[in-house]
Amino acid sequence: MSTTAQVSVPASIWKWVTTIGSSRKLSPEDHRRIDRWMSGNATPTVNQLVKLSSKLEVPFGYFFLAEPIDDTPAIFAHRTLRNSAISRPSRNLLDTLGSMQAIQDWMRQDAIDHGEAPMPFVGSWHLQHADAAKLATAIREQLGLTTTWYCQNDHCLQADKAFTTLRKHCTDAGIIVMLNGIVGDNTHRTLDPHEFRAFALIDEYAPLIFINRADSVNGRIFSLAHEIAHIWLGKEEIYNDEYQQTDNSPIEVLCNAVAAELLVPQQEFSRQWQTTQADGDTGYTAIDKLAQVFPVSHVVIARRALDNRLILQDVYDHVAKESAEQWEKHRKSSSDASGGNYFRTKQSRLDHRFVEHLAASVSEGQTSYTDAYRLTGTNRKTYPKLLETVGA
């Protein structure tokens, strides 16, 4: 189709794409042109539609539909309570979901083609009969984790190192874990942690967890632990909640409790708290000390203490308010731009097991280079360098 060819687009489609798209990126001239096209006084060219598709961040094919469609993914219905005010997902979330579903579909088919069996732990627990402590124990056993896995060589890992460790154990168990704070490599399309912190896509062959890198370091590891619980319960969700919420749905209450048990085991928490009390620490200083022991935020420690009736509600509220303010400052001052080695940043976003399986499939002639480039967001030049960085 010639880029100068003109295309008649129904007014209903114009109204729809400007509603669901990123209209804030349209210039005053773009709006004037759209008004003329909607009224039928002019007709856009293919080239103009391509440019608008990019600005609106909507698929180019949408302009050729006869009538609007509902492109909201089913998983959006499974968002946590704080998301309920958001009537539609952003284009950034939609595009991220789409790329992750493509990776999951590829990994699922790859597993089936190689005769792999479904993963028995996916959906192996039911909400009605689940106990947080027992479920956390089952998860640790499957992932090969000790109760105090976050401590190594008599040294407690910081949250970022603990995240890397937990992520590796997930990958080794067959759970795909992806991490990014932008859409693909587009630094102009940042993922808003207010919209979502993470999501889980359930599949018995290729369960996938996506973590929003734009979240705080402590937030990422809690989200990962939370989504792991969703894998065991076999329930998809888009997560944007906080541990301190008291009016969550039963499944969110359970997943938060499991995450807390994985990261701050009750028995170890009690022992550490007693030690701080023996040293004469108050509630605030005890919380601060334990936040250096466990790879979680002060809020998670404070919530543990509140649930154990070790601090009063006003102490917890103060910690939660202060943490929220600090997180907001962090969010505004940080970005996911690499600022360093592009390929190291790229490989940190991708699940290493996925990259290794994809590289093997390409070398065997089962997957085309074109598909490999599409799935990894690379090209003919960058794909080989990515494999070198990952060691695939």
C-alpha cells in the first residue's frame, strides 16, 4: 500500500482511538487534522495514520476496523483493589502485557515441542484451604530455599541482591521472571508503578511474572514474592497494592501473608524482635534494625510488628506515611534509562532461561531470527551481542 494513498476512517474509530490512545502526545495541528478527518472534510494518508499510530501508541490496524472493539485484556479484571478506580489500562501496560504474553506463548510451545511435562506446582493450592505459613513452606521446598535464604555466609543480603537470588531460584524452577521499567527499550514510555507494580500470567508450562522496575527495590522483591504465591494458587492478576491495605480481597490478603512469610519468616522475626527489645530499642528503632536484617521495607516490618501486637497503630501509621513519602521521592528522581552498558541492562530485563531456550531453538532452525528479534526486542546486530552478555 502506498504511503500517500488515502484511507477513509469512520468517525467512531477516530473517537475511539483518541480515547484509548495517548492523546497527550498529539500536537494542536494533529487535533485540527483529526477534526477535519472526523467531519469528512479531508482524508488521511497511510503515512499520516502511521505517524498517528505511533503518537497514540495504538496498533496501526485499528484505523482499518469497521467499528471499535474492547481490547482490554481479561487479566485487567483481576487487578487489585487500588486499581479499581482505573477504568482502562494504559497503552504502556497493554503493550507490556502483549509482549509478555508473546514470550509466554513461545515458551509454552517450546516446552510442549520438547515433551516437557506441565509444572505440577502451578495452581496446586486452593484459596479456601490455604494457610500462609504452609504455602510459604511448600514454595520454599519447590524453589530450593531455606527458611533464612536471604542470609548467606552469616551476611544478610540487601534487597537488590535478595531479589536477584529469589529470581534465579524461580527461573531454575521454570518460572519466567521479567523485569523492566519502560515499554521495551523506549525510555520515553515509562511504566507507572501507581498503575501496576507487577503481574502474573498463569500457564502450567510457562508461568510468567513481570516486575515493574520503576518500583522501589524493596517493592520489587515483595511484588515478586506476592506473585509467586499467585502462581501456586493459579490465579492471574495485575498487582498494585501495598502490604498495609486492610480491605483487600481474600486472595490478596493471603498472597501478602505468603510474601511476608517468605521474606520475613514469623519465627525468625520474633527472635530478632526479642533481641532488639533486650537491647532496649523502642518500636521505631527496632523496626529500623530489622529492616537491615530482612530484605523488605520498613512498612513490611512494621506490619509484622502490628500483626503481632508489638506496636500500636499510630506507630505503624507513622512508618507507613514516611515510607510512602520516601517512595514518592525515589519514583520522581529515578528512571529506567540504562545510563551504562546497554546489553547488561537488556539482559537484566530478560529471563535468562527464556533467552537460552530461544537461542537453542534458533540454532536448531526451529525459530526464525525474525521471531527471535521480535521476542527479545533486538535486531541482526544486537541479538548476537545480547547472547554474548547472557552467555547463551
